[in-house]
Amino acid sequence: MALFAERYRAMSARDARFDGQFITGVHSTGIYCRPSCPATTPKAANVSFYLTAAAAHEAGLRACKRCLPDAVPGSPEWNVRDDLAARAMRLIADGEVERSGVPGLAARLGYTPRHLGRVLQQELGAGPLALARAQRAQTARELLVNTRLPLTDIAFAAGFGSIRQFNETVAAVYQQTPSELRERGARRRGAQPVVAPGGPAEPGTTVSLRLPARAPFDGAGVLGFLGLRAVAGVESFESGAYRRAVRLPAGTATVALSLAGTPEAPFVSCEVTLDELADLAPLVSRVRRLLDLDADAAAIDAALAADPALTPAVARVPGIRVPGSMSPEETLFRALIGQQISMAAARTLLGRLAEALGDRLPAERGGWTLFPTAAQIAAGGRGVLRGPVARIDTIMRVAEALASGELWLDVGESKEDLSARLMAVKGIGPWTAGYVSMRVLGSPDVLLTSDLAIRQGAARLGLPDAAAPLAAHGAAWAPWRSYAGMHLWRALAG
């Protein structure tokens, strides 16, 4: 009851900070809304709260046409929580059900489909198929509103198995046909939706999207973090825009990210060019994780600012983010290669590795270089890598294990399992395991006290600069120690 009362107060206050964190189901009208919906506050007796749109769909509710409850940042729960439900949600958002079905999703998580369905129904109010269906509906709405792609292409790009399924799902969720939803979206934005040159459903299709972020949002900081570490040929950072090439499940893509919106309603402009439109949903999920768009920034800032040593840092940089990852394997290799050397030296070594071993996109796609795969590094890395022999041996050991399947990394892991698997590899220690967990899984509670830059940043803020005392002091920052670490890094850089 206390949780219901808290959510009802937030909804009554139309508090936008809770948009995406839960959904308000109004049974008297048969719709579900975001908490900040401007409609008249319903009676408590007519309200239920849900963690997912899928649960609202299962309850027979449809999306509000006025507030568009799925056009908001996603829930931060799936990073804060590390249980089976959260791990499943991360994989569903990445398109695992579309690629391998519920049996494949369950196998990735190490459970039977029946057990997984039972847990998700109990925890989230919907099973894996319903959760994936809601994901498809949201992807379809994005494409309908933001592009002029043919409806048939949108249906299959969103993951639907047939046009009929696409039409029925859109009508059930939004109470509008796909064409009506497209027209309504265009009127809202005051312009005709467009798709850039490249041709519908052909390799090289370019789509422009708006990805909402939860305010406050230190977008400049997270893009700057990525830009400082950009590897020549693979990435660039110019005029405030971060660009790169990336591998996806069905093909390759290039992506350009820049900041837009207002401080109160920030969003990221995302222009992507894809070989396969089916990769759009996984790409959007990975970009959201890369920029940490769904973080509960207000709660994080309030918790960290309660420590007087961090109060000025939080005031200087509200809404700080923990940069994520678009490729777990790439993040691991970059962590291994960049240890104990300067950022400039790491970029040089990584650039040399990419130039020697990475695949190149054609000139009409910008001539970008794709970061080498584990198999490519295993085959040719020893002839390219430079540095201490022990480090090169570790990198090659990791590449061979990843290429053979002996080692694997993905967003469906728990922090404990991922860390244990990494540290079982000779040459990988707690810093690497913690850094990869923070970047790949979005783990919010990792404080890298062995990191020299973090300790130096702590000293600048008047905090202990030795690992053990800093860890003891930082215990009070849980469960947001990853964000505290970003403030310490920023203190040194600033």
C-alpha cells in the first residue's frame, strides 16, 4: 500500500521524473498513461500501476493518445536490479526473442522457458512473448512517426512475423491503424516524417530518431567521455556529434548522436544507417545503454549530494551518466589494451589494431572501420599489438577464448557471474572485471578504488585517496557508486 500511495502522489502531481519508471492504468477509461499525463486525476479505486507496458496490455488497457506513455525514457530498474527479470528485460530490449525465440532467451539466461515465463509473470505482470510484443509495438510507433518507410517494411523491421500481426498489435495497443498513427504523429510534430536517401528496405537505409533522456541529463559529459576515447577510423567526435560504425546481429550500421531538446525535456538526435532494418530495435537499445539515457538522475543526484564531499560536484554536474557499451567484446579489449597507459597511447594502439585487422565499410557508407572481432584479433593480433609480453598474452588469451565460445559476454549476465568468469582468465583482475561490468551491464554500484585517476579525483574533493579508506567512505554511496566514481573522474579532469 505504501508503494501504491507513493506512486499515486507522483501521478497526482504529474511528476515527469517518474515517466517510464511505472505506468498508470486507468480501468474506468481502459487506457494507460505516463505519470505526468495532463488528464484529470483518476480516483484511486480505478487505478493500477504496472512496471511494463506489456503488463498493461495484458490487463486489457490501451496506450493514451494524449501522453504517449511509451515515448519516454525507459525504466532504470533493469540496470539497478540484477535478478532474472532484469536480465531478461535487457535481452528482450536487445531483440533476443526476435532472433531466437523464447527458448533461446531462456537458454541464454540458464533456465527453462516455463520457469522464465513464471518468474516474468510474477515479477512484471507479463510473459516474455508479451514483453517482446510491447517492444515491437514501440519500435513500430517510432518508425511510423519518424519515417516514411512503407508499412510493410516497418512491420518486419519492428520484428512482426506478418502484416496481419503488425496491424492487429498496433490497433490493440494504440487504438489506431498504422496509417492513422503515422498521420497523428506528423501533426504532433508539425512536419512530414522523412527517411533520408538510401531507399526503403535496401542496404544503407538511413533513419532519424529522437531518443528521450531522463532529466537532468549531462549529455555533453557522456558524449565528451566517448569523444576523448574515440579510435580513429572507428569513431569520431566533431562539433558535438559522436559518430561510429558498429556490428549488429543482422549486419552493420553507422550511427551519429547529438544533443537536442531542452534541459527539462532533453533528447538525443540519432541518425542511423543500417544494412538491415531488423537491426533498428537492437541498435536503439544499445544507444540508450551507451548514453545511459534511462538513469534515475534525480534520485542519483539526491543520494550523492547527501555527502558533503560530493555536494559541490553534483551541483556542478547534475545528471551525470555512466557511459555504456555498444559491443561487450570491444569494451573488454579496450579495457585490456588501455590499462596503465595514457589515453593518447591507448587510442594509438587501438587505432593501429583496427586499421590492421578491422573490416572497412564501402566509401559510399563513409569508409568507416569496424572494430576487429575476437576471431580477427585471435588470428592476427600478436603481430600488431605492442607492449609488455604479459599484457599481449592476456589479450590473445581472451581473444581465443571469446572466438571459441569458452568465454562469452552479454547484457543478460549478472554482475557476479560476469566478474567471476572474467577473473578466471589469467591476467584479468578486479579492475577490469569491475570496469566491464559497469560499462557492459550498466551496473550502477561499482567503485573502482584501485584506479589511480579515481583516487586522485577523490583527493581533489577532500576524500581519502587510498583504496581501502575510499572504499569504506564510498559504502554510503550505494547503490550509486558507479556514478560517484564518474564524479571523481570528472573532478580530476576538471
